Amino acid sequence: MNDGSLDAKGGCRYDLNRSRIAIVGAGLFGRTLALTLLRKGLAVTLFDKDSLDGTSSCAFTGAGMLAPYCELDSSPELIFELGRDSTKLWAEILNKLPDRVFLQKEGTIVIAHPSDQLLLTNFHARISNKLQARSDDLVWLDAEQLSVLEPSLFGRFDNALFACDEGQIDNRELMRALSSALLDGQCDWKVNTLVQSVEQRTISKGAISELSTSAGKYQFDLVFDCRGMGGKPEFSELRGVRGEMLEVEAPDVVLTRPLRFLHPRYPIYIVPRPGKRFLIGATSLECEDYRPISVLSTLELLSAAYSVDPAFAYASVIDARVNCRPTLTNNQPLIQHSGGLIQVNGLYRHGFLLTPKLVRLLIDWLESKPIDATFSDLFKEVKQIAVAN
């Protein structure tokens, strides 16, 4: 048993090889963490209230954009640093998965209609001010340069911004591939199992965490709580930020990389996928609302797509999804720990952008490896936590 009491001066915080490990929540972060631990030769039990497909998770609703530069418009520099590192790590992760996952790193184009040109100018100014000397990866394109990258946009926009070091990952292919890898790795995956509480208890040989679930009680030395909105009782400031997404099939639209369309109400993204599929969505709506997508949002998203390329008029809407992303007050993630219970939450709309780096930082922290001071605020020690739904 290991109570996690050792700090960096005394060796590893946790003897992972001797710990019985549980992960609660099989979203993107939970799956990636479970796979990382399995590949270190550790036994992992994964609990989730849903089935293997993960269709109710935020990751299934997302667009999988890897956009550290564009996100810097409304995010702190910490998100940029985490995201830039994660973008580089995804290829390494995907190369080890049993199934193919679409990954593209051909940049992001940011556009606005001529009447909204000030939105584009201010967008560039905000990011450049934060990047300072590192702004070479965010460049202006004139109409001719834009048409070279995306010929179908020729004549519709006078200029654009190009974030050349960005990309995207197919979120649904990734979730399926992670499932396959976890099952191949003999993960003890307890699906349709609601974790009702986690209690820490002291015993003669150390400390344990006892999980009460809909299927019975279990004991572990180390528990990772990665439930997102399911962790709301333990994070009083946690809120849900609504995201809405339409998936369309548009045979006549030719776009090769993600677009961010600056709109007076909120930015809209258009993300092309193989098979002439396109994801159209809004980055965030400040409301914790799980109702199906509204008529207003549907009209705005489809009208925006049509204004970018009229060929969207002949697209078929094949899916519409809504979910709420777990968000803390500062819109930054937090790794909260107490004894053998570690809670990871607050990834907001940055799940795909942050997960690889956050998982690596968490493993390094567990093993008491050096953590760059830039990321030290991600970790918070608290008094004993009692987790309950």
C-alpha cells in the first residue's frame, strides 16, 4: 500500500508498480491516462457510467482542433504552452494505436467578412501581444495567398490570418482507437458502472480509497477522478459551457484545413474531414444547457457556412450534437490531490489541445520528476476529499 506521502525529496510520490490503480471516467483524458499507465506495465481498472463507445462524453461532441495560437485569443499563455507541446505529442500517441486515426497538421485559417474586418484585426492584435517575439507562426494572407491555400475562398475574402503550426484530429476515430488499445492491453473496464462515492480510509499498512459503485464496492491505493461534469460536487466553482455542433456531408465543398470564421456573436469553426464531411460549431456558449441544438443556433451555424461557401446549401445534415464542457473559474485545468485521490478537471473546450501534455505532466509529477515552473500552478494539494454523486 502507498499513501502518497512522499514528496520529491523522498523519492517517488507513489510507487506505481505496487499500487492498485483505478480511473473514474472514460472520456478523452481518462482513456489516455489509462492507456499510458497500461503501457508502463501497470494494472488499471477503468470505471465509466456509460458504454464503450463514449458517445455521451464531451470528446465525442468536439471537433478535435489542435489550435494553440487561435485559442490564445481568449485563453491565458498557460493554455498555449500546454497546447503547443500536446500538438507535437499526438503523432507519437497515434503511432502506437492499433487503428488508424486521421491527424492533420496543415494550419488553421482565420477569416472574417469585409464588414467585420475589425474583428480580424483585433484578433491578430490580441494574440500578437501575448506572443510578442513568437508571432511568426501567425501570418497575414492577402487574397491571392489565401486562394493558393484554399482556392474555393477566392474572391470572397480580402485577407485572412494563417496559424501555420496548427491542425486537427478526428475525435471519434480517436475515441474508438483508444477503446481498442485499452481492451487489447487487458484494461479491466467496468462499463455502465456509476461511481457513487470515493472515501479515503487509513488502515494498518497505509491508506486506501474505497469506491462505492452501482455494482458494489472496490478498494484501490490510487484513484484518478476524471469525470468532468460528474465531479461537480467536489468543485464548487465548476460550471458547464455549452458547445453545439452540426456534422454535414457536402460533396461540392472543397476545403482542406480548419477555418475559424469570426462572427459578431461568437467565433464559428468549419472543420473538414475525409469523405466530404464537415463539422460546423461554435466554440462556447456560457450556459449549462443539455437540450438539443436550438433553431437559432442551427440557422446561425448553417448561414455562416453558406456565407463562406454557397456550396454548403446542398449539404446534408447528418448529425447534431450538444454537450457541456467542464470549466473552472479561470478556464484552466486543475490537478487536485489528497492522499491517494487525484482529481483532474476543468479542461474546458481544450480537451484535445491539452490532454497529451497534461497526462505526461501528471505521470512526471507522480514519479517526482522535475516539473517546469510554468506548470506548477496546475497542481493543488487539498485536505481529504470525500467524493459523492
